[in-house]
Amino acid sequence: QVQLVESGGGLVQAGGSLRLSCAASGDVSSLNTMGWYRQAPGKQRELVAGITSGGRTNYADSVKGRFTISRDNAKNTVYLQMNSLKPEDTAVYYCHANMMTYSDRVLRHYWGQGTQVTVSS
């Protein structure tokens, strides 16, 4: 059994900052790519940022230059630093990871429960 536990969402004014964290716990054998997705009301879930186990990153065009993804492999944790937040960044943010467990050694997709980010104008 593995879990992705997110924290750090909340309400912030436009121009402000938030930092999201997501920790993988449980029967984790290896963590490959990790990332953050978001879903606004009435819209499809979209990739915000991703990071490989080697530290290679990619970002949605809408957040480039404002958001930074990072990870601490020793802690099985991925972070998303969000600066210069805009009202259009309002969404539920989901952590995602490709993980392998000790029990079945199969690479699978895992999702966190989601954390709400609300940016007021």
C-alpha cells in the first residue's frame, strides 16, 4: 500500500505565493517521474509541472517563469513553489507519481487526494 499525501494549498491574493508538498509513503520501492496536475471547475485535468528522478523538469506554458518544481529523493517528496499567482491558477492541485512497490515490482500511476488552491483578485 502506498500513499501520496499533499499539503500546502489555501487561499492567497493575486501576486502571492504558495508552496505545495507531496510525500510518498508506504511500500515504495522506487519513484520515477513525479508531477503536479490541476483541475479547475468545468475543465479537464492538466499537467502543471513534472520532474524525473534525475531532476529534469517540464512545465505548462501558463506557469513557466512563475512555478518551480523540485524533489527530495531522500524524503520521497515533490514540491511546487508557486509565485506570482493569478486568479486563473485557482484549481484543485493533484500530485502524481510513477512508483514501484516492493510487493509487486510493477510501475504504476498514483494520485494524491488533491489540495485546493484559490487565488483571489
